Amino acid sequence: MHILEFEKPIAELEGKIEELRHLADGGDVNIADEVGRLQAKVDKLMRATYGKLTPWQKTQVARHPDRPHALDYIGALFEDFTPLAGDRCFGEDKAIIGGLGRFRGHSVMVLGQEKGRDTESRLKHNFGMAKPEGYRKARRLMEMADHFQVPVITLVDTAGAYPGVDAEERGQAEAIARSIETCLDVRVPLVSVVIGEGGSGGAIALAAANSILMLEHSIYSVISPEGCASILWRSGENAQDAAEALKLTAQDLLKLGIIDEVVPEPLGGAHRNPDLTMRTLATAIDGALTAMGGVEGGVLRARRREKFLDMGRAGLG
């Protein structure tokens, strides 16, 4: 497992536990008491460390290479998932995975931004940074969900929309704006979950939802800390200062009224216990969908629009 800088004291204790277990393999040495003592220290240190993470440290956890990605959640939470490809205009964008599936027995449309796990898959999915055809595909699938009256669930995990020349030539800004417009226009329940990194317009294109959930150690901001630092301080070395100023943590955003719920992660982050993370998130999504059950489509749309208008009014105030 990849070890973050602030996790090194924890990793050292966990390494000692593994050494003891290795020495005891095949022998008569009883190490249970010592392992138990060290494990208690690990748990205590883990709670102390993760109970006071800085915004920059949370950014590192949100980007952890072992953290579950959209395809992991889709595989664990949705049955009979059938991927749907293409924007019917230019081509297929693998940075956004979309399709129909069943969530706890009910048909849903699922959209997720996939970063990839290794070099090959990261290149395949363009590190989760979609081009215009990705957002146009998202729009097409949301409109399909609206036509067939099935809820939409989106899984947000991107550093931002792809900033390349080819994306700009094909209308990146317009594609993102149209995707946001579609989010605000559909008459079905729309639940969005920030599972890792929610960056800029690339994230909000899938997150203008009735209910916005964030995993405990995920982040959501208008720009990355590094990007903010390069603009304000002309140096990426001030990324930690930028992370503090951006109020990008789930806890800050809940206080500001930008999101609706913080979904707890296992001690040490989602990457340490993905199965528990999946179960907890499934319960949260189910709760959000249940709260919207039976609500007429026009009311759902009006509430969603008013939610974001209220954010704008609060900002002006």
C-alpha cells in the first residue's frame, strides 16, 4: 500500500507487527500480547492522525492511488450494469463511464468519472479528465434517464475537465455548460457523490444534483490547490496555503451549505477498507433516493434549481 508522508509513523508500527508475525510463523513463540499492544498503538495513532487532518493532507488522501475509483463502486453497488457509449456526435470518451444498472432492485442511470489504476488504465481513461464528448455523453444519458423516468446517480472524481487544445476546439466550455443545464433540467431524482477529487467545472458538470454527498476525506473545489497557488503566489510551493484558503474539505463545504451530507469513511480512509466504504455509501445513496421517492418531477426540478440559486444568493450576500 502506498504510504503518505504523514502516515509514516503509523506505517512503522504496522511494519513491526508484520515482522513479529513473520518471526512467529512456524514457531512456538506467542506474540499475541505484543501484537495486541502494538495494534492498540496503531489504532490510537490512526485516530489521532485522521482526526485532525489538514486540508492539504485531506487532498492527499482524496488522491490516494489505492482509493476506490468509480469502476470499483459501480462493480460493487450496481447489479446488471450495462455500459452505454458515445455522444452520438464525435466519439466515445472513456474518462466518463455511464450506463444503466440496478441499485437495490431499482433501475438507475449511473455516471462516473474514472481515473484509472495503473499507467495503462490511466492513459485509457485520460486520468479522469473528460473531453467535450464525455460531457455530451453524460448529457445524452441523463436525458435518456429522464425519458424513461429512472433516477440518476453520479460519481465524481476528477482533477478537472481536460484542458487540451483539441478539447477547446471541440467546445469544452459549451459541453460543460450544457451538461450542467441538463442536470438542472431533468425531472428525475439526481444524486451526486464526490468519491475522491471534485475539481472545477469538470466536477460540477455531473454534480448539480438534488442531493450532493461527499466521502469524509474527499475534496471539492473550483480549482486545485496547485492551480490556485500558481495563480496567487506564482508558485506551486504554496499549495498547502491554497488548500487552507479554498475550504475544499467535506466538513467545510457542509458548513457552507454546498453539500448535503458527509459520508463517513473507515479509519484511515476508504482505501484501507473498501468493502465497508461501499456498504456505508450504499446506505447514504439509498437514504437520499428514498427522501425523494414519490416527489413529482416538476417539484424535484424546481427544488434543484432553487438549491443552486440559493447558493448564489448566499455568495452575493
